[in-house]
Amino acid sequence: MKHTQIIREITIQEDMEKIWDFMSSPKNLEKITPEEMTFKITSENTDEKMYPGMIISYKVTPLKGIPMEWITEITQVQKNKFFIDEQRIGPYKMWHHQHIFEKTNFGIKMKDIVTYVPPFGIIGKIANGVFIKNQVNKIFDFRTVALKKIFKIYEG
């Protein structure tokens, strides 16, 4: 099982509590996800802060015109440090996403480590090289732009 790992970092010049409150609230996911993915949370717990064992369900269209259900579980949370979500049902054979927050001299460094395995064996491996990896990176590109509209970003 060959996995792909994408690591992205952004430094936000804001108080840790404000960043944590925003990023650990499921209701804010729609604000930082590209519209073309038609991302919609379907679970009713969006007003809660994330906690270990929290299940969040979504409808998402990762490929144009093909809507699907995606269910993730928040497996670990350490306030103001990190949280981890893992796919339980969805488009990937495996999805593990670490959200790490670290105070630096320039602000709060937010690091995402996404490890995934595409579905469908060799076909998925080819699709990953052709478009899946690019699509995942575009989601994080969009998120950076969205976060720049909400917070001041360190560009050093």
C-alpha cells in the first residue's frame, strides 16, 4: 500500500486562542474549502468544538458531478497543539490529517500533514499522479487564500 504525504505550513499572525477557536470548529470548514467541491457538513454537531471520537459527516464533490459522503473521526485533540482527523467512509482508501499548531517568533505556525492512499489500486495510483495529488494541493492553496482574508499571514 503506497501512500502519499503532503505537508503544508502557514504562519498566522494572531493569538493562538483565536486560531484554535476557528480551526477546531467544524462549522468553519466550509469557509476554507473551494466552492467547486460543494462541501456541506451533514452532521448536526457543527457548533461543538472538536473532541476525540467526534464524528463529522459531509457531502462533497471531489470530482465534478460525482457527489459522495465523507465521514471523518477526530481521533486526537490537544488544545492549542494539534488535532487529527481520519476518514472512516469516503473517497480514499486511507486518509490521516494532522493539524499542528506551534507558537513561533513570527506568529502561530499551522502545519498540516496529510497522508492518504487513493482508492482502486493501480488505477488510483495512476489517478493520484495525474490529478488527485494536484487536487489535494489546490484545496490547501485555496485554504491559504481563504485564511489570508480572515487572518494576517506572515509572508517572511
